[in-house]
Amino acid sequence: MTTATHEETLGFQTEVKQLLHLMIHSLYSNREIFLRELISNAADACDKLRYEALDNDAIFEGDSELRIEIEHDQDAGTITLRDNGIGMSRDEVIENLGTIARSGTSEFLKQLSGEQQKDANLIGQFGVGFYSGFIVADDITVRTRKAGTDASDGVEWRSRGEGEFSVADIELERHGTEIVLHLKEDAREFADDFRLQSLVRKYSDHIDVPVRMPKVEKARDEEGNEIEGSETTTWETVNEATALWVRPKSEINDEEYKAFYKHVAHDFSDPLAWSHNKVEGKLEYTSLLFVPGRAPFDLYERDGARGVKLYVQRVFIMDDAEQFLPLYLRFVKGVLDTRDLSLNVSRELLQQDPQVDKIKSALTKRSLDMLKKLAKDNDAYQTFWNTFGSVLKEGPAEDHANREKIAGLLRFSSTHTDSATQDQSLADYIGRMKEGQEKIYYIVADGFNATKNSPHLEIFRKKGIEVLLLHDRIDEWLMSHLTEFEGKAFVDVAKGDLDLGEVEDEEEKKAQEETAKAKEDLVKRVKEALGETVQEVKVTHRLTDSPACVVLPEHEMGYQMRRIMEAAGQPLPEVKPILELNPEHALVARLESAEGEGFEDLARILLDQAVIAEGGHLDDPAAYVKRLNTLLSA
């Protein structure tokens, strides 16, 4: 290595400065993870070099034994970690070590408040990688050269993590990357042989690249005494150095699975569940899939990282191979190692390979089975649902073949508990259905209170019939793709004619018909007063306490979905509701006896109140207030 040339000092990207400051303070209690993160990066670099060498083994530069080496110097207070992987060019060093090139970064950092516990969890969603070194070091030096380039193309990067870094050109004989951590005074405990070895075994035993540490031995004389100056150094592999997924499941314990998940997902927390399977026959592959315990910050980013880590015959091919899982399972992390694809496969070729569809179908089924098994643990599944439930709700629209399986995994609020917590399954609902009930009833509104207090639920509460309360933004769209479950049709209680089937006896139905006939004149007068603002007016048997409600035609888009579409700039045709009146209510009796302008005002008040109760918006709120004030002062 020669003297550095072409040196320049650059400033960190603003997001990096924020992340460094918060990370150093928030992750103080979990500092040992820095070694796991740096080893994971080194292993990825080795994987990438192995892949590049498939087409050109000269890129190994005569050093094809991929490895990671860790040394320490207690006196100097340093830890040195090096690999002979792919390495980086000058531009890549500046990009990778000076910026965070991930969409949604700014939005993510806005969530960071400075509260240590909360921020530590949020940072765990982001993944800190190389920057974790600053948790224990106040000065970091990186020396690297990209494999296949000249020795003069080496690069040295230095920073104290305080806002800027320097980059210089250096001579570097070997390719790969070397990181020197100058430890803080209170972190010198890590410059210890036993401590480092134990951390490697704890966090990186599953890495299939050998992690080596120097072992110093001294010769002894005939009496067994060490001979001064006789030291010899050998390199000892301290990890298992075998890809975890190729080992038999019976030989892998839970802690090893959890550690591997943290490596592959760059997460700080344990997974909720995992599924490890080896398939032989027409298709030959091994998959190891995980359900995370929390969502990554970019879960809803269109170009966020998703998919499995793809290997072909144990050779790393690519990160985030999204072709092997549907979009609604984008939270699933893991590894796929297959023999059914070529080693030079690309993302474009994956889209054209029929084997990919077969593997995708199998991994989708495996993932859904994993969730079904997790659902047996109510607390663990509730954690999953609170985190990823909205994503899973995309499933019925995307995956028709597995619609019934996905429906069985969905969770809802319902009138059974009147709780906003979505913890009721469709199987639970069916198990509680009233005798003679043949349909699954639900209501969609914008917010839990709007669903729970909807006038449409009055007859159902009176009859003791459970109704699912759907209050997520995605719910109406979900139900447009979910028509039945276990042979039971879904019915929106706020749309179309209400038919309770055999839950109502013939006597009740006859009474309803008689009431409707008796109120024909009132219904006609109200329709004339309201004109084209309503599609129809009728007497209802839905209500017990409210004077009126509005009902949409059976196949009409609901108010919640209309607001979403309109907010997105989508023009929609006007919808005319059906107004249903409760003949037993005092206001309807007053309406029946009113005349002239007072009749029209009261009819419009009842309509407007019903629209508001459903979460709709009034075209002329001021006119509604004026009519209401007139009524109250009469």
C-alpha cells in the first residue's frame, strides 16, 4: 500500500447524519450487533464475487478461497475485519458509505423522535448495516479495491461519523474490503479474542463463508515452558461456515433459525414464524421462509425491497427476487436455493421461466400454511395481524386460487365484542351464526365508531345477529373480491334489500308488508318532496331507534370507496341513495302530520341526517343547518 493520493473531503447526506446520531444513541444497549452487520455485509460481498466469477473466474485474481478475517489489537483498541469479496470502486464507496439510496428514507426519519426505546425499534425496521460500526467506534477506516481492477485503483475512506468523510486513492494489492474500527474507550471490551469469537458464534455461525481469526501458538521446551520468540500464527475458522438452509432441520435449533433470519432480513428482532422445506422430484429446491415480527419502514413503498434471497446450486444470484412470492406476501423474507434455474439467470429471464411460476405457487402455499399454523397462537397471530393485516387483505384480489385460504386468515372487528381490535376470524363468525342464518353480514364505514354506531345495525342487535365491522381504507375494495366463505355469501347491510332469511318468521314478514302498504301515501309524498335527490323512498324494518337511513343499490360503490377514488382524482357518476323511513319513530310520525314547506324541510332533514350517519358529505351543509334550526325553534 502506498501513500494516499487524490484525497477529498465530502459531507454525509443529511439523512445519514440524522441516522448516525440517532443510531449511536438509541442502540447503545445493543452495541454487539455491529459485528453481525459487518460480517453480513462481508458475506454478501463474497457471494457477489462468487456470482461474478461464474462468467470470468479470472476475477478471483488467483484467490478463490473466499473468507472473512477478524483481528484485534487490545493495546491500540482496534478491530480489523476484512474480506476478499467483490470490493468497491471509488464511486461505489462514496455512494454506499456516504448516502442512503433508499426510497422513503426522509419519511422514515420523520418518525424518529429521539425517545431511545422507540427509536431503537424504528431503526431496526430500517437496517443500519455498515453504519453500525459507529456504535462502538469513534473513527473508522475502510480500504477497498474492486475485484478485477488494478492495484492502483484502491480506495481509502475515513470518518469520525460527525458529518463528513474523506476519500483517497491508494495502492492496494488484494481485492476486497478491510474495515478498521478505532474503538471508543467504553467499547474496548470488544478488542478481546474470546469476546469476538463468542459474538461470531452467536450471530454468524450460519454464514457459509468461513470467518477466521488468528491463533497464536508458542513452541515449548522439554520442560513444557514457552519459548520466547517462537510464536507462530495460524488462522482458525470460528463459525460453522455451512449454509444453514442446506442442513437437516433436525440439526438446527430455534436460536440458529432466529440468528439466520436477522442476517438475511437485516432485522434486530426475532421472526414470528419460519418454514424450512426441501423439495425433490420434478422440482428440486430448498426454501427457508420467515414471517417478521415487525414491518420494514418501506413496506408500502412501490419500489421497496421485497422477495427472497435467490441461490442456484448454493451460488448466490440476487437479493430481493420478488418473482417467487405474490405482492400481498411481500413481508415474507427468506432464502430460495434451487437446481431448476441456470446460474446466469437474470430478473428478466425469471419472468419468462415456467419453473418460476411452479415454485411461486408452491412457496405461496407454504407461506399461507405457515400463517395458518401461526394463527393457532392467538397472541402471536394478533401481533402479525396488527403489523401486516392490511397487506394480507390485498390477497383475495391478487390470488384467486388461494382466496378461500386467505379469507380464513383474515381478522375483523365485529359486534360480538364491539372492540376496534381486529381479532375475529370468519370461522369464529360462522361458529356463532344464529339458527336459520345463511349469510355473513358486514358493514363498511370510515372509522370504527362510524361502523359500530351505524343505524343499519339496529335490527341486527335486536335479533342478536353478529355483523362484521370493517373500518380499514382497504376493506370495501377487499369485499368487492370476496364473495363467500365456506359456502356462506357476504352481504353488506347498507346496500340493497335486507333479507334476514329464516331468522325472521312469517308473522314478522307479514307485518312488514302491512306496514309498507299502510304508509304508501307517506312514502309517495316524501319522494315528491325530495325529487331527484333520491332514487327511491320506502318503509324500513332495519331500524329500531333511528328515524331514517340511506341505503345504496346492491352493486353501487360505497361512500368510503367513493371518497378514496375522488381523492385520487377519479371522476365518478352521481349516486342517488334509497331513503328508508322508520314508521315507529316520533319524527316520522311528525313528518306524516306536517304540511307544505314544513313537510319538505323535515323530509330533507331526515335525508341529510341519514347521509351524515353513513359517513357521506352534504352538498349544502348550510341549508341543512338552517332547516334544523327552524325545526328546533318551532
